[in-house]
Amino acid sequence: MRERLLSEVVELMQPAPVEMFGDDVVVGPDVVTDNRAASPGALFVAIPGERVDGHDYAPAAVAAGAAAVLGTHTTDAPVAHVLAEDSVTALSWLARGVVAEARVRGLISLGVTGSSGKTSTKDLLAQILERAGATVAPVGSQNNELGVPLTACRVDDDTAFLVSEMGARGLGHIAWLTSLVGLDVGVCLNVGRAHVGEFGSLETTAKAKSEIVADLAADGWAVLNADDPLVAAMRTATRARIAWFGEGDLPDGDLRVTARDVELDALSRASFRLVVLDGSGERSVPVRLGVIGRHQVPNSLAAAAAALAAGVDLETIAAALSAATTRSSWRMDLVTRDDGVLILNDSYNANPDSMAVALETAAELLRGSRATHPTARLVAVLGDMLELGEAAADLHLELGRRAAGVGADEVVAVGELASQVVAGAVAEGVAARVASRDDVAAGLSVGPGDVVLIKGSRGIGLEKVAASLVATDGVDK
């Protein structure tokens, strides 16, 4: 946010029940919840946690330059305080005020949700919008009740576009997040089995995801995946204009975006013609992606549709997509070692659908690698997929079979359900074993052209395996 008096911050938060104590100092531009991120003038938001209480770190934040504290009680920090009953709620009130003020002057607010692909699509969309105006977007996956308002608080007087990534673990979560940032454009990518243990069914998941378009104004835009029936059905959940994206038949709508003549190179990077159909007819431009994986085509279509809805021209969109890079860590991060081994690190998180995408991408890389290394192998290092509830065992058995189905030569499974993954792979005739995370790298035997996929839920920590493998024999990115 722009620098402002603390009393102005309190005013932005109204009609919230908050109270200011101390001098009316200037705060901003940064709003932080981590004392290590504090900067001169920052507003430090003290949040109590299960293990630590942010209030205890207020003095350290002030020592680093923070000018005031937002919390539930005063601290030992010798600065002004704004107090509320709940710190997270108070942060949300501040974010709502910052965005509401900015939308009055023309800020366009866009939100992205989906069971998989949110972060990749958000990164693509941000890189498009940056060519049209100052853009604020999350770093990594800041998609919850903390990440969304913290991102929103970065909006200042020059910001033209705000991109929010929105996750959900239950009904009402996305509705709450959209209430903070007042979307003009809402994007739903897909409805899959991520967090099925918490939602209970795909139908409940779809209902939760549909909240991203439910409160759009009639002149807003709902960007929907026509290839996903549960997403396509969301057209009845919104009064906004519809922008369809997909590679199949697209329903009638105000805007339709598709891809034609899709081709993949040896590193699984797609090139295609980006086709737009709207009231002025049909237009198309060539796109050559630098990001990895066939799944980036629908992600690109979603980003393009959202950017068109926000007023960006087609040529700018195509140029930005062709120049786009992977911005978030441990997502389709491909490294070629000096010895010719390809390490595909997609270890940030996992669910059944994103596992399928990662395995397909690894198989695509293997096909390209075999052009120069005919005996190249695919090794899949797969960690547990968390939060799947009662279906977890069956879904991990399915995962082992899926790895075999895409042509994996070896499966190494890590986690409490590793034996299920192994059983699925072995049943399909593929060599598979259980390993501890710390033993994976030492137990692998790989050579030039081999592709090693590393994929698992964040709690399994397979990024450590990737780092160990990348460090072996040096790298050539």
C-alpha cells in the first residue's frame, strides 16, 4: 500500500472494531507477518499461531524498521499499535479497504482458482498483465486467508492489475476471499480430486470453486473451462459475461479462446495458434511456450482469456506467453545435469490430477530424450498425496498403475502409503520399491538421457531429493 498515517489505516478498515494506541505515525509501504521481512515503515501484523505467537516477534520487527504493530494486544515494541479481536480478520479488513480504494480509481481485480494449475496460470497471467500496466500478484502459492490479503496490501496508487490465487478447503472459503478483493474477472480452471478428503465429493468441490464467479457483477467476466463439465456448469452460478476457454467445442459466449495445431518439442514445450472468437470475428496469433508440459496449453488459454477480459490486446498476450518463465519454485522445474540426466522437479504439491499431469509430462520428456539416447529410462520418485481421506489407499494404488501406464521403468515411492504405490506399479510389471526420503538419491542408478520425475505433496519434502540429485555431478541448466 502507499505510505499513509496510521489513522488512515484505521479509517480504511472501517467499520471494523479496531482501536489505535500511540502516535499517529506514517506506515507503509509494506505490510508483513514475518519479522524477518520487516522494512523501514512497515506495518507488522502479529498473528498468534499453534507453536509461536507473532506478538513475541514485534520488537524484532521494529528493530528491522517496522513503524507500527497490528495485533490483538499491545506488545513490548515501542511503537504505535492497532488492536482488534483477531489479527487475521483485521488484516483482511485492511486488504479490503486498500483494494476498494484502488478499484475506485480503476484497478482491475482478477482471481484464479481450480483444483490444479492455479499457480502456473497465475504466473502466466501476471506476466501478460505486466506488459499492460503495473501488476501485483502473489509470490508462489499465497492463496489462503493470509496470502490473499497480504498480496492485496501490496497494491499502491500505480497498480493497474491485482491477481489473486484462491484456494479452498471448504465451502465459503473462496467467497470470503472474493469479498476482500472484489473481483472483476474470475477464473476457474478445473474441478479435481485435490482435498477430496475434506470436500467429500467432486460436486461439493465444484460448489466451492464456483464461489469465484458467484458474486461477479453483470459487467464482470467469468472465465470458464469448457472442457471440464463441472466448470462449464458454473455458467448458471454467475450473472457475469462468459469467457470460454478450451480445446474442444466451445459453447456460445461473449468470448471464446482456443488452441489449434498444438505441437511439442523435445523438452515438452508447446507451440500452437492462439485463436480468439468474439463479436468482431475470429483472430489468431502464434505462441511458442517456454514453460514445460502439454498441460500448459489450457493454462495459457485461461490466462489469455482473462487478460482479454481485462482489456489486453491479443498481440501483447501472445508475446508475453511466448516469453513467460516458471516463477514459482518446484513446479515443472527442469534441470539437465552435466552427465545428461534430466531432473523434473514438481515437488511443491500433489493430488491425483496433478500427478497424472506430471507423469504425462515426464513421459513426453522421455520421448524427446530417446531421440538422442534410445535406451533412456523414466524413473518416477513419487511421494504421498495428502488430504485424500478414505480414498487415499485406492488413489495411491491407482497412482502406481498410472506410472506404469505412462511407461515408467522404475518407481520409487516415499511416505506412509508408499507400499500402495509400489503394489500398483508391480501389478503392471514395473520395478518399484519403497524408500525413505533421505535414501532416494543414493539408491538411484541413472545415466545420460534418463528422466527423473520428483513429485509429492508438500509435507513429504521431496524438494530435498531434487536438490540432492541436481547437486550430483554439477548441472547445466
